[in-house]
Amino acid sequence: MNIRPVLVCTAMLAVACSAAAPSAPPPPPISGAPAPPPISAAPAQLPYRYLTDLASGTQARQYGFNLVDLGPYRSLIDALPAGERALVWLGGYSSVGCAFVTTDARIRQEVSALARDPKVAGYYIDDEADDALPANGGHCPDVVAQIEARDRLVRLLAPATFTYEVVAEPRDYAAFARATDVLGATAYPCLTGHPCDWSKIPRYIADLDAAHVARYWGLLQAFGQGKWSAPTPSELRFMIGQWQRSRWQGEQVFAWDWAGWSLASHPALLAVLSAANTARAPS
């Protein structure tokens, strides 16, 4: 589900225009899939907490996120409030043209201008570039090498930051395991018309370990649209609990605003995320 170009445009417009009760019982697992243990009441706080398409540092901080979705725009990045840093989207990869949207020359200009900015945490190289592989229906056999080359360029220009990519298919983890510093794993368990598949996240975690992915984030499903069913607060809490039993170093929540979905209209889901982000027991 490659949605980054649309999301960043929406986020930029938004910035330009704006300035302990017991937990509910977890949902039952699908048939044949064991449920994970109960969720810890006070897990350690993740070092990286990012909400896709939320470009407001003030709102990000309100919900416990510490990375903000921005493009390479220094004025917006430097205006972030204390404690907030940017994960900078660099334009992504085109599976149609089998090339990056942003040229190397432009990347040198943009990243060099931000290289020593303490408000920049890292650079988002691409979202689900593995969709471009021939095995996944694409026609870009060199996409892994291209991601690796873009990663080398960014790290040469900004060695104090990290690079990030999202990979859709577990079978592609090994190929992309060293393409960037951090790999994001898309494991959305809740589909429309079906119970949430509670075997999916543990299975993806096992695949990450088998592929020797050194550093990874888990993508949390906090949306519903089309084939995707929005989780209940209990189900979202359950997802977080599954990821908490992995080696994840960060979370990417999808999504603040996408295809008619607005997380702002679901305060109960935001409350679960806020509680997890601040390492508090959900209320």
C-alpha cells in the first residue's frame, strides 16, 4: 500500500494552514492461532514513535509521538517544538519508472542543507519499494540495489542520522535487511469482514528474525478503509502488546489522515496510542 506521495502533500498543506481502569479483555484469536500473553501494564517507552501524515509537532507531542512527518523543508523542521524531530521524506521510488522521484543531485542539495540540523532524526527513503520487484508483480529487478545506493548517498551526506524504509512482504526482508539502517514491517491484522488475524504479527516478527534484520519498527494499524477494518481500542492495544514482545525499536502508526480516514475522529484509538507512547497503563 504505497501512499507516501499523497500523504506528504496533505501533511504539508495541514502545516501551512495551521499553526486506571482495567484494560478491556483482548479479542479472541482466529481459529487455531494462540493468543499472546496479556499486555504489560508499563512497558518501556520506545525511542522512536512516528505517526504517518501528522505534520504538526504540537499534535505529535500531545499524543506521545516524537517524530514528525515532514519533507526536506528547514523552516518547518526548525519550527518543531522541543522534544520533536523530523523523519524527512525524500520523495520515494517510482515503480512505474523504476527510479527515484528525486534525483541524486537534488538529494545532495536537500540533505546537505539539513545534515547538521539537530531537529532531523532520519530520512525516509521509500515506502514498500519491494512492490516493484518482478516477484511481486512489478518490473524493477534492480530496486534493492537502487535503495542501497540511495541509502549510501544519504548516509554519506548526513552520517549522524538514520535511514528508514518500509517493506511490505516478509519474503523480501532478507533482500532489504541491510538496504537501510532501519526496516519498517507492515503487518496489518484486521481485514473487513474477518476477525483480526492474531497470528500475523508474531509470524512477521519471526520472519524479521530469520532474515537477520538488525533494527526494525512495527507498523501499527490504526485506520480502516476498503479492505481494511478499523481496530477497536482493545484490538489496537492487543497489536501493541504483540509488538512489545519483539525487538522493535520504534513504531510507525498508520495513519493520521488517509483516503477519508481521520484518526482525529477516533479519540479512543488515540488514547490507546498515547498511553503506549508515554509508557502508561491505558485508561
